[in-house]
Amino acid sequence: MNIINIIGAIFAFGLLVIVHELGHFTLSKLNGVKVEEFSIGMGPKLFGLKKGETQYNVKALPIGGYVRMLGEDGETTNDEGAFSNKSSLQKLSIVAAGPFMNLILAIVLFAIIAANRGYMAPIVDKVEPNNPAQIAGMQKGDKILKVNDKKILTWEDFVTEVYTNNGNSLNITYKRANETKSVKLTPVKNEKENRYMVGIYPSIIKNPTMSESISYGFVETNSLISQTFGFLGTIFKGKVSLNDFGGPITIIKVSGEAAKAGLFSLLSFAAYLSVQLAIFNIIPFPALDGGWIILFLVEIITKRKFDSNKVGIINYIGFALLMTLMVLVTIKDILYPVKF
């Protein structure tokens, strides 16, 4: 593990944490909540400053961050600026702002990448002769809409569907001019590259307009959200191997490789990680933003507040379990690293 890996990881993860916590911080301020501490990193404080009511810190371990609000642990206070004295809707907006900002960051990063590097669109640019797509009648200009009823938003979506179908027949729906067509074809295996192909190449949008770049940012982020939920589904179905999981060490390695490949590769990885962080945080588990979101939604619907002491105990247990999971994943990373 070299210095490039470490710097790349700190940049990528640090950017996500700062934006995530800024979401919580900004909505806290907008809702009149007093923020006692805004910290990036964990562990011993490297440096900090106090401005107004808030202590701003940078800490030694770049593994997270937090916003500490007055009254966030449910303690009784008459201060109107306490989190505990705000409405359930206000609390919900503060908690949800973190994951929301991570999605916004992903959109912005993908838009920046598209504006500077262009992007691949799920529109056929070239059809290889004597290959499944050409035999089935597909032509240049065909816009791919679906594969086996799975909506295709990006070229990566299409490649993923072909790759994971393991050579079985595909039903491809595409648009030609104003007409929607469907074909059934069977991919062939490229032995040299060890993957299945249908014999088409994507259109490259080399100099997209600003609106096209922003649109791509939304589309790519939407695609990653769908892929992430799909991956979570395979986890709950027990279809994912332990070797497919990576932790902090894997993130450092991948960040380093992305940094070596250039700035835009690192930004792409940061955007990808930002979506993962957003989705992970909205999982309805105690101590995660998702656990709080569910709690406040129930309070809004039932118009009844939960006992803050009991909620605090549940969240402490949830936090302990999450820390245990992080340690176990890190140990797994060391003993059984993810192979690329």
C-alpha cells in the first residue's frame, strides 16, 4: 500500500463525509438547531476553531465525521435551539439531508466528468457483422430501452445485463426512429476477453452540452441507485459470496488505482462511493440515518413521540453492532482481500 493509495482514499472518502455532514449541518441551521460541533474524521483532534456556537474540528482518523447538535441525545432542555425540541418533520429533514447531499454530489461529479470526458450512451454506433445483434436485425442508431424487461439507462446497464446473463437468450427492446422494436438473441462468448457479447458498440457523446452533462449526472446516479438496491437484494437472498465484500482496505486500494488512472477516474470512484454511502445510510437500522428516518416518519403518522431514553439505548446498541461489523469486515479485508 503506497502513499498514492492513501491520498486517493482520503480525498474520495473525505469529500463524501464533508458533503454528507454539511447536509446535516445546513438543515440544522435552517431549522434553528444549535450545532455544538462539526468534525471531519474521528479520534484525536489535529486542529480546530470555534466560530459562534460551533466548534469546527479536523481529527486524525479519516474514517468518518459527525455533527453534534444540542439535545440530539434526547436530554431535557428548555432551549428552543435543541434538536429534541424540534418537530418530527424538522428532525426528519435534518437527518435525511446527509444521504440526500451524497446523491447530489454524485450527480454533480458525474456531470463534471461527462462535460470534460464525454460519455457512452446506450445507442448503437456500430454493429459487428456476423454477430448476434446484426443477425437479429439491429442497426446503427438503435436506442436500447430494455433487456429482459430491465430498464436500460446507461451503456453500463446494458453491458451488465449481457455479462450477468451467462450466455442465455436476451430479449432486447429498442427504439428506431419513432418505432419501438424487440428482438431475441443469444450472446456469444469472446474467449479472448472471457465475456459474453452481442456485437454492438455504443455511441460516444464527446462534447455534450451543459444540459446533456447534467442529464447524464442524473441518469448515471439513478442507474447506480438501482444497481445498489439490486445488489442488496442478492445479499438478502444469500446469492453473494463473502469474497465480494470489501471494507476500508479495499476502498484504499481502489481509490489508489483510480488516482493513478487520473483525476476523472478518482472523481468517478468518489461518485460511485457517494451513492453507496447514501444507500447504506438510509437502511432502516438503529444509529444509521435510515433508522432515524423511519422513527420520525412513524412519529409524524401516529402523532406520538417515542421515549427518548429507549431510543437512545437502541441506537447505542446499533452503533456498537455497526462498529463490530466494521472491525470484522476490516479483518476479512486483511485475511481474504477482494480479488480484481
